[in-house]
Amino acid sequence: MVLIVASIKHPQFTDGFVCRALSAASWKDLKATIVLNKMDLCSKQDEELKTRILTTYDPERTGYPLFPVSCITGRGTDELLEYIKGKTVVMTGPSGAGKTSLVKYYNPSLDVKIGSLNPRTSKGKHTTVSARLIPLESDTAVIDTAGLRMFSIDHIPRNDLQFCFPEFSKYLENCRFRNCLHISEPGCAVKSAVENGSISKIRYGKYINFMDEKNS
Ligand SMILES: Nc1nc2c(ncn2[C@@H]2O[C@H](COP(=O)(O)OP(=O)(O)O)[C@@H](O)[C@H]2O)c(=O)[nH]1
Ligand SMILES: [Mg+2]
Ligand SMILES: [Zn+2]
């Protein structure tokens, strides 16, 4: 199982990174879970941002579980630990999202380096440079990895990208054309689902971006 750790801000949450990572995991049939960290940084002004992210990645819509957490207040950390109990999970995510901090939260005696953020850009500084397996409890372990700037999905064939968006799956057979790629074809059931709000416009927008990228 892979935990995609992203912070709500500092560094800023980016749909591109998260959607790429989710697609890459789905392509490998790897169960992916979103961990939305730094919830403690959410102030009143961030309500809209928070709602936007929680709506876009609502597990009921996407099928990917999501845990809002904070390594500062401990919010959501018990639920997350319970969820990964008995498993070995790998974490990925942008540099500075708080992957190492999360491990340290669960295992305070651990000798690991937490990065500082660049004060100007709020970006991480790639403090973790190699992957490391850290046992949390007797039957649970986390693999901390180096942060990534971007997640490549170049290896996913263009016609298969649609299968890496789990929320599309129940509509696929209702498209008028069997080879519909859900871009501008008439009678597309995926696009109808986007229009009536069943599929997130942001998630669909990322699908279109990724398809365009594969064209160029
Ligand atoms: N406010 C806040 N800061 C956090 C949280 N988790 C991590 N940080 C900070 O984010 C920075 C990067 O953390 P680090 O664990 O090195 O990120 P990594 O690159 O994903 O491993 C550090 O300054 C941490 O103290 C959190 O939940 N809330
Ligand atoms: Mg780290
Ligand atoms: Zn379609």
C-alpha cells in the first residue's frame, strides 16, 4: 500500500502531483491512500481550500481513502495508524509534506532528519535522500522515501489512463463509442458524470491535462 502524503499548505497542495501519484499507483494495482498533512495550518481563511480538497478527493467519489492529519496536534494520527496496522506501507509525496515528521511522530526515539522549508517558496529541501524501512509496531512498518518534485506517468499508455481514474469505471460501459477516450466524443457517459457533479471537475481536468501531455 502506498500513502501519498501531501500538505494542505507549506508546501501548497497540488492536484497535479496527487493525481499523478494516484494514477501511477492504480496502474500498478497498488492500493493508494491520501494523507493530507498539516491540517493545523488551516485557518479560517483556508476553509475554502480545505473544502475544495476534501470534496475533490472525497473517498466516496474517488475510491481512494483519505486521512486528514497533523503531526503537530496529532489529529487523525490514531486513525491512520489503525488503518496501516499489520501492513508495510510506503510513503511518497512532495518534499516537505511531512513524511519523515509523521514517522517521527509515531516513533519519537527515531534518529531521522526533519527538513526545514525554504521560507520564500515553502518548498522542502530534499532532506531525506534514501528510502528507509521503519518499524512502528511489531507488525507495522513504514518506508520513508525521498521527496519528489514530480511524479511521472509517462509509462502509462494513453488509452489506458482512463482506467487509472477509479471513479470513471462505472461509467465507461455507457459511453456511446466503445473506444471513447472521454475527451470530446458525443454520448460520453464520463463527461455527463462530470457535468452532473458525480465526478469531480478537477479530477477530470487532470485527466484531460495528462491526455494532452501524452499527445505532445
Ligand atoms: N505545521 C506543521 N508542520 C509540519 C507538519 N508535519 C511536518 N511539518 C514540518 O514540515 C517540514 C518538512 O517536514 P519533513 O518531515 O522533513 O517532510 P518530508 O520532506 O515530507 O519528509 C518540517 O519543518 C516539519 O516540521 C504538520 O503536521 N504541521
Ligand atoms: Mg523526509
Ligand atoms: Zn466516454
